[in-house]
Amino acid sequence: MNEIRRAGLEQIAAELESVLGRLTDILDAERQDVQDIPDSIEESEFADRFLKRPMFELAATRVHVLEAVGHISAAVRKVE
């Protein structure tokens, strides 16, 4: 891999780390919102289907972005 492609990968990794930080902030806010729901609502079917799902989707997305950064970093290390 040439230096231009390697630099491009490093730039993508940096951008993804920025995305990861923003995503973590949003996920933390979603978690806080779920914690603020009264217990009587949190135990309802409504909460399981509508209120918590975004939190779980964001958590899964965060894992995928984190893995992508790891794969890109591994690719860059193999080139060095």
C-alpha cells in the first residue's frame, strides 16, 4: 500500500473516532432518558418496543464503528 492510501486510511480512522465520540454522547443521553422513565412505564410493553429500542440500536452501532476503527488500524499497522 502506498503512502497516499495509508494516509487516507488514517484520515478515515480519525473521522470514525470523531463519529464514535459523538455516537457515545448520544447513546449516553438515550441511556439517561431511559433511566428517567418512571418504573411503572419502564415495565410496560410500550417501553420495551418504543423507548428502549433506540438505545440498543445505538449501542450496536457504536460497537460496529469501534470494530471498523480497529480493522482500519490493523490494516495500517500491516503496511508499516
